[in-house]
Amino acid sequence: MMLCSSLRDRIQPWLRDYNQLQSFAILLLYIQIGCALIGSLGALYNGVLLINLAIALFALVAIESSSQSLGRTYAVLLFFAILLDISWFILFSREIWSISSADYGAFFIFSVKLALAMQIVGFTVRLLSSLLWIQIYRLGVPYVDSAVPREADFDLRTSFLNPATPAVVRQCSDSDEILGGSIYDPAYYSSLFDSQDSRCSYGVFYSSLSFNRIPI
């Protein structure tokens, strides 16, 4: 009983940690990619594995681009991928499991059963991943309440994966103007060059006067 309570106390904070959930979800994506690559070596019935590989790669692109529209597209693709997996199991799993060694070679049978095994692992990971994305989306909901204007692709959140953070209005100060703000100001640049030219000309003029005052 104490073991279960301590385990629950450890799991609940982890389920509320957005960053850890996102990291674990990305790890699950890599597992799906690995299963799809290994399962694609099967001689037959590997089309669904290639589809799942494309969906997992699309999910990584959605994460890297931080696009809300791509995130919603991946959510739809994940739903249909699970339906496709269920249909594939209904249609082909029994046929693959009962394949006869009299009709095919040992390597052929091994490759097909390997594809089935990788499909089972990938389907399990996708189910877990879908539940994880639901929890991630629920954790992202409290960040929606913000009156800060957002960009066109921002919608209500920064992305399907990353929580939105309020936009910080840049406060200009003298140090900002010196260090970074005035770097992009052409007038400031021209004033710098003008001051340097005037200093150089003054130095040349002063040196010429000093040279003329030397007695011969």
C-alpha cells in the first residue's frame, strides 16, 4: 500500500510537468520511427508501417516548426493512424500468424512476422502517445487566457506542443541603445563615422601646426 502511494506521488507531479511530458512524447516518436523502419523490412504487409513512419516524421516537423496548424494536422493523422492499425490487425494479423512454411521460405516468414511484431509495438506506443498528447493539451489550456495579441499562426497557443508565454514588451533604455538598439539605426552609424572623421581631421590639423612651430 505504501509502495503504491509513493508511486502515485511520483507519477502525479510528472504528469503535471509539461516539459517532461513533451520530452517523453518525443521519445515515443523516435520509438515509432524505429519500429516502422525495422518493420518495413518485411517482405509483405509493410505498407502501413511506411504510413506510420511518415506520420511520425511529420510529427517531428510539427514540433520543430512550432506550428499550431501542423500540430492540429498531426492530431488528426494520429487518430486515423490508430484506426488504420486496428483495421490492419483485423485484416492481416491472423493471415500472417498462420502463414505456412511450405509455401514460403524461412527468411520470408521471419520478415513478415517481424513486420507484425513491429506493428504491434508501434500500435501500443501510438496508443500511449495519444493519451500523452491529450494530457499535454490539457496542461496547455491554462496558458490560453492572455490578452496579448498573437501572430496569424499562433491561434490560442504557441504550438500544439509548446505552452504559450506572454509576449514581453521590450523596454528601451540607454544601455539598450548603446549595446543593441542603436546598432540598427543608420543615423547613429553615420553620426559615429562623422565623429571619427572629425577627430581624425582635428588630429591631422593639430599635428601639422605642431610641426610648423618647430624651429629650424
